[in-house]
Amino acid sequence: MKDNKHSDNLNFSEYKYIAIGMLIVVATIYLAFNTTDNTSSNQIASWGAVGDFFGGILNPTFALLGLFALLATIKLQTIELRHSSKALENSHEELKLTREESKKATTALQQQSKSIKLQNFENTFFKMLDLHSEITKSFHLQKNIQHIKSSINDIPIQFHYNNKGKVYKEAIVELDRTLNRLLINFNTLKNYQSVDNIEDVPKNFINQIDNTNELYIVFYKEFQQYLSHYFRNIYQILKFISKTKGINKKFYTNIFRSQISEPELRLLFYNVSSVMGRDKALPLLVECEFLEHLPYDANINRKDVKLYIKKALELGYKPSKVFGQSEWNDGSREWEVICKELTQEVLVEITEHNPTECVDNSLE
């Protein structure tokens, strides 16, 4: 009810001036009729004068009122436009804030998703490291006296070794020594550790076998129950790291490599140099420079490095990349220098055996 009364007062206030104006007009006409002569001619003349009077007064008045009304309308429209513009600005600011909040929310969700993925990766990664440790600890060379008996190209191989029932790290060291002794005794040079040039070796030290790859296969088959599971797990860990996006792969491969001993690195080097691991494992080792801390010493002969280099060139990899920036044990030379020298020798040998074969020298 109060709202209705208030509305009525407003309506009366708006029209009261019009009502007053109409009363004035009526009163003026009434006075004009009573103060003038009522004869026809005088009445007509009086009406003409009244009409001219009102015409002269009302026309400018209405014109002025119309101008005021126009100005009032323009002012109202200006106010309305200003209010509309401000409302649009506020709406734009709100929309901008909404977009910023949405962007922040999206970024937060992406970071959360990335964090969850990283956490899942690390959980799996460290479980795989635990498994690798368990596999290594399970090494147990059970018999004290063993012998390798095989043949390569109809050349008999009989090699005895004594592992003394060693387990875990000692077993790995013994496997590394056994492979080294096997290569020394049957791979072209009996003085395999200390002699690089075959021309400096007496003829009676020269063996008929000249194939590190075949000798490694004989060794692998003899100890396959230990090595197959071990190398497959290394391959799966490196593959898992390589295929995971959005992580610092070098960081995690370094963590994994820190768990690998020097004898294990040597065994891994021979594995990827042979047909047993060169197709699948070698590309992963090259990608992460996994043999970076493998020393070049008496346990690795130049001709074995040449075997690796030949495989790397065949697969299209830069031979020195797998060794990273590591140096020899004495720090005097780097793997980069060794690989460069031996790559030239390998290229010459390939050219001599097959002149039509072309190897990309840019891989040196």
C-alpha cells in the first residue's frame, strides 16, 4: 500500500503543472467572453485577438518545452549509455577475472596431473630398482669347480674356472673375471690384456679363434640362468625411462647407473656389443650414455672396442656417445679420442673387405 501511494504522489506531481496551465487557459477564455461586447462582429474580432494572443504565447512556449524535453531526453540517454558502458566494463572485468581463475585452475590441474604422473613413475621406477637389487643378490655360483666346453667353427673350447661358491657381488666379479679369462685364452692373443698389436706377439701365442662375439655367446649360454634375467631387467628399466614423457631422463638413468658396479658395466658392454643385446639394449644405452663410468683399462682390449664400434656404426649411432664424457682411469685420454681412432681403423677394415660398402663418416 505504501508503494502504491508513493506511486500516486509521483503521478500527481508530474501532471499538476499541466492542470494549472489548463485552468489558466480556461480562466483567460472566460474573462475574455465576459469583458467584451457580445455582438457578432465584436465577438469574432475578440476571438481572433484571443487566438493570436494564445498563438503568440503558446507556440514559443511549447517549442521551448519541446527543446527542454529533447535536452532532458538526450541527458537521460547519456546517463543510460554511461551506466550501460560501466556495466559492460564491469562485465568485462568479471569475465577477465573468470578467465584468469579458469586459467589458474587449469594450470593447477595440469600441475597436479603432472605431479601424480611423476609420483606414479617414481613409485614404479624405484620398485624396479628394488627388483634389480634382488636379482643381483640372487646370484649364487653354486659349484666350486666348473668348466666351459664348446666349439667355434669346429675349434674345440675347453676352459676351467673356479668360482668357490661365490654369491652376490663376489659372484658378479667372478663372472667378469671368467669372461675376461675366456677372451684372453681363446681370442687371437693369449697376452690379450697387455698387447694391442698382433705383430708384436710371438706366433705361438696366436690362437685360431678371432671372434669376441662368438666367445661371449659361449660364455652367455654357460651362465644364462643368471645373465638372461639380469640383462632383461636392465633393458626394461631403461625402456621404461626412455618411453616416459615429461621427466628428466638423464637424472633417473644416473640414479640407476649408480647402482651398477664396474664389473657389471663390463658385462653389459660385452652384452650390447654382441648379437645378444645390440638390437634392443644398445640404442637405450646410447641414448642415456649409460657406460659413462666404464673405464678403458686392461680388462677391455682395443679389438673389443672395435667390435662395439662396428655394431654402433651398423646401427647408425655415434660410437663415443654411449661413454659420455668419461675418461680413462689415469685421466689422460677420453673415450672420445679412443673411439675416433678406432673408428678410422674400422672404416678402413670395412672398405678393405667390402669396397662397395659405404659408412657415414659423420658418425665418427
